[in-house]
Amino acid sequence: PENRLILAAEDVSSRFEKRTGKMLEKWRDYIEAISEANEGNMAVFFTSYELMHTILPLIKTHRHEIVEQRKTRRGEVIGQLTRSADNVLFGVMGGKFSEGIDYPGNLLTCVVAVGLPYATWTVYQKALINYLSHQFPGKGRTYAYLTPAILRLIQTCGRVHRSATDKGCMAILDERVTRPSIKKQLPSYYQKEMKIVRSPIDCAEQIRKFWKKHARKRTL
């Protein structure tokens, strides 16, 4: 636990009706503040390519930017992350850089999850919820909609902390994970360790404190 920091922002949400220009700017402010505060490479994963490409033009950091595309190869990304520690990888939750890939040797020290990755609300999704509601009364929406989103989120955040010695920060930029009904679906250590932040400044300060604490340990 002392090697990880789990943060959840209380003032942003990826609910469709809340995706205003002001919300996009607030996400930008969080990502830029985290970029300034974090030590080492970071990754920012969005709920969709559409959201990623909407926010990307707003973001300015001092880091080398790597943007997930169809032709982007994993080996090339790992190589870039190995060569320097001032990179930011932009991708999507459920994509090739957020699941099924390890970043050995603490190549990533921070993951930012922009939004809660619910499935697209389609006819198929509604039918699946209805079917599971029939099979498991009262559980259809949880099994078909919430649980897959939580698993995708945890897989994404897990890229930064793959062993007991890895050190890193996880920032979830969606207030819904702080709600009791959703928070209880998270792993127990998330429920216990997750800290609420209420602004980009607050978030950045928590990350700076985390790295200062580990810097002091190295000097002892």
C-alpha cells in the first residue's frame, strides 16, 4: 500500500449530459497538473477514441506525447518509455496499451483514467441487461453494465502497479467512483486507500507529497 497512491476526483464526470466545454477544460487542467507533479512516465486513458481526440487538442505538457493509433506498435512504445522518463502515453481503456501489456521496471509511474468506461448504450446492451435481469433478478444492470466497466477501469489502473516494488499513482477522473453504490464494487484495497481530491491543484499536491515521501526514504 505504501508504494501506491489512489486518487478520485470529485468534481468531474464522464456522464454524457455533463460533457460540456467546461468539463473538457477541467479534465485538461487535471491532466496538465498531474503531468507537472508526477515523476516518471505517465499514461492517460480515456473512455473512447472520440473523447480522447476531443480533449487532446486542449492539452499542453512538457512531455513527449505518444498517441495510441491502429498502427502504433507496443514494442515501439515500450522502447520510447525506456529511453526517457518524460513521456505521456494517450490511449483508451480496453485498448492495446491499457490491458494485456506490462510496463516492466516501473516504466509507468502514473495512470490517469478519464471517465468510467461504461459500454455504449445500444440495443444489444439493453437486451443484455434485460436478459440478465430475468436470470438474476435485481442484478441485470450490475452484471451487464457496471461490473464490466469496473473491471476495465481496474485493468487500466493496474498498468502502473504490477509488483510489490513498483511505485506509482492512479488518478480516476470521474466522481461516480466515489458514490457508495459504485465504490463498493471496487476492490477492497481501493475502497480503503482511495483519497478524494476536489481540484487539479489538490490532485497535484497529493502526487507531489507521494513522491517526496519516497525521495526521503531513498536518502535514509
